[in-house]
Amino acid sequence: MAVLGIESSAHTFGVGISENGKILANSKRMYNITASGMIPSRVAEFHASNAKGVIEEAMASAGIGFSEISAISYTKGPGLGPCLRIGQLAALTLAERLNVPVYPVNHAVGHIKITEHLSGIKDPLAVYVSGGNSQILGAVDKPFRHYNVYGETLDIGVGNMLDNYARAAKLNPAWGSTVAKVAENGSYVGMPYTVKGMDFTFTGLLTNAIKMLESNPVKDVSYSIQETAFSMIAEAAERAMLLTRNNGIILCGGVAQSKRLQEILRAMSLSHGSKFFVAPNEYNADNGAMIAYVGELMHKGGKRVKESELTIMQRYRVDEVDLSWH
């Protein structure tokens, strides 16, 4: 029996279908982010108007009927409240209509688990990098099965930092991928580098880069902010890898689509004889398949969910999630 998952934490409304670990469908529609960024209420309206169409598209892609759906899962958080609410309501409505259980999923757990599944590496060290967060995580069993945070951003996520820089540099579209294209022919100029143990901060780097745009070519500043941020993440990940003696690293989340970050982490991992894996971009960008897959794990693992848990949490930390179902 298949599990349908709904992702709606930010600009993407995604619907995935997972059956026995195989992804049958992974449909999505994305809100067009303008230079003004995301206005949550407008994004939520976009999700509400597209929900039915994306669900139907996923079902058609999977080639199954609603009678074959055994459970529904949705992104509980973290994310933008109005956007999360649309996904939650869609999941609850569909589950009630089909008379099947519902499973709330942590967004970060979705990214990690789908990448771990595709990698074949058991309990890898996860470098999770997204717009809203950046963390280095590993599964531990005490005091309960959960992801331990070995290091994380102390201010903003690397994705948001790059997007904010792109807007300041008047790049179009104002995304990290545009920064990467502009940076291809750049040269390095000095930037603040802040790593504290296995934690890192990006606001000082961002502020400095924006100021340097006044007197330096945009390609040089773009190259420098990218190289500095990614090197900080790699240094913290290397420390965590040596501390945990982990023989496998996965890179996941929206910023994992960066070829340059992949290069840096792959080189670091291989220098220590550690495996490295990054999923196809389809699964690094926000998607419903990862929510469906985790929902399937929870369903098969006998996870019991109280009705009071079927909520949304804008600040749902990954280390709060009990993974005893897997």
C-alpha cells in the first residue's frame, strides 16, 4: 500500500507517493519568488489554489487509485505558518475522506531520510543546508533515538544568506544558484570567517559582502562569499566526522544543489577515506516524495500519533523528533 506525502513549508507545494521505499510520484508547483521575497499569505494562497491539481497530477503519475493509499503524511514544520497550514489542511481533509491515518513529518528529517535511503549508507553524518537552516546532524540512541546536532548556524541559514546577498547585488533571479553563476570567473577577496567549534555564523559575512559591493566587482564578491560560507560548513563537518568517526557523509537540503559545495565536501570526505553522497536535485529541492517516504517509515514502524499532534510548528527543531519508529 502506498503513502502520499504533502510538502508545503515554503515556496513549494509538493506531493509525493512512496510504496515499499520506491518513489512512484514526485509532483510540485513552485511560487514565483520576486525581488521582494516571499510574502507568506500570498504563498499560502498559491498553495491553496494549486493543491488539488498537484495531488491529481501525483496520482496520475503514480498510476494508482485513491483506494491504494494507506496513509497520508504532511510537513508539520519548520516553515512558514500560513504555508504549513495549507498542507496540513489538505492532508487532514484527504485522510478523512479516505479513512486512513495521518503522520506529521519534520521537514529536515524528510531531507535526511530520503537522501540516506538513496545513498545506502546507514546512519551517515548529515550536512543539512537549506534556506532557513544549516546543521550537521547524526543519529544517536540516547536518551532516545533522535538526531543529535553537532553543529549549526547561530544566526541564519546559508540559503537565506546567499539569497539576501543576491538581492543586495541586484541579481535576477535573486537565488544562490545565480550567485554561483556570477562567481564562476571571480577572484577571492578577504571575508570574515566565523566557525566556533562546530557552529558557524553568516550575518557578519553577509554584511561585509554587501559593503564590499561598493568597491569590488560583483563576480569577485560573489565568488568570495560563496567560497567562505562553504569552507566554514566543510570545516565544521570535518570536525564532526572526526569526532563521531563516521564513515559516511550525506549532503541534503536546498543548498545541496550547489555543485561547488558538493565539490568541497566530496574532497574533504575522500581525504579521510569517508563515503560521500548527494541525492539528485529533485530530492534536494523541497519535495513531497521525502515527506511520503518518511510517512511510510512511520506507518510501517507502527508510529502512534495522537490527534493533538496533528498540528503545525513553525519552529520544529529536528533534534526534538523521536525516531524510535525507525
